Amino acid sequence: GQNIDQPTEMTATEGAIVQINCTYQTSGFNGLFWYQQHAGEAPTFLSYNVLDGLEEKGRFSSFLSRSKGYSYLLLKELQMKDSASYLCAALDSNYQLIWGAGTKLIIKP
Amino acid sequence: DVKVTQSSRYLVKRTGEKVFLECVQDMDHENMFWYRQDPGLGLRLIYFSYDVKMKEKGDIPEGYSVSREKKERFSLILESASTNQTSMYLCASSRDGESSPLHFGNGTRLTVT
């Protein structure tokens, strides 16, 4: 079966760095997305990786290892507004998205 | 910026009622999707559409139907609402292309009593 695993909840301190991991098992692979979802709001797109390596976008970076079926989202210089759920989703061989349950990130002052 | 608008933010319906959830996008996107989101579960795809008058079943289509008569509008229909359809419903759209991200509406929280 197809599966995405990510931690249910993480806590970090304002100003610090946090890494949210995601492992995937899919029938084929055509890329991995990260979305951010604030409570009561719509998910918004953060990043897309299809090749191995790190993609940096301001305070947020996303890493992919296709051979390990692994990705992470790295958030630097954490701000209180980064408190949200972070959703990992992999695109399978049929170009269907397989979603993780999301990681709730709590930022403490 | 892409805007995806869902007609209702909150809905309360009774068991057995027919329920219509409407979604409109303003960026001429080819693809539109309906998901439901429940605590502890990933987003689950109900139906999607790649073109006008075209629809495809997702992972959990039972108890739902859809309509896409115009490119910008994608409607989700609950033929006879049941309590297990109480959920957050999210509409999304995207351009063609595998790397095209989804743009989501703000969601409709449906409660069936």
C-alpha cells in the first residue's frame, strides 16, 4: 500500500531551527510537496521537490532523498506565526497525491 | 493570486438531506478537486475533474457526486447526508502539469445531525 509518515506534533522555540521529517512509500514517485495549514485556514503551498537535494526558499528549505524515500522541511529563525500544521504529500506514478496526516508545529516564546 | 472560493464556511444539515457544496476558481485552472479533512487523517480525495463535464472518482467517492458544467465551478453533492459525512471539505484547483501546486479554498465545515 501507499503510505506517508510524519510526526503528529512537534514543539520548538521562537528563533530556533526545526526539521520536520516525512517518509513515503508510493507506487512510483513524481515529486513531493509541502504545504502549510494554519488552524481553520486552507493549506498553502510551500515547496515541491522532484530531484535529490536541498531547495532553499527564504527561512524555509526542503530536502529530498529519492533513494531513501525521505524528505524534510527545515524552518529557520522560527517565528510565532510559523505555528501551523505542515502537510507532506507525494505524487505517485499515476500523478495522484498521497497525503500525510500532517505535523502540528507549536512554537513557544 | 489564485482565488478559490467555497460558498459556505459552515453548514449544518440533517441526516437524509441533499447537500450542495459549491466551489469557484478565478484563474482558468483545468483541474479541480474535492477533499475531506478529518483529524488524524491525511487529506482524502473524493472526486476530481480535469475538464468541463469530466469527473473521476477519488479514494472515497461513496455517498458523493460532483458536477462540472463550467470550467470555473466544481460542485460536490451529498445525495443523502449521513452523520459520518460530518467533516471539513476542501476544494482545490491547479493548472495542468505534475509540479503544479494545488490552490485551496478556505473549506466548508459540514455538520450532519
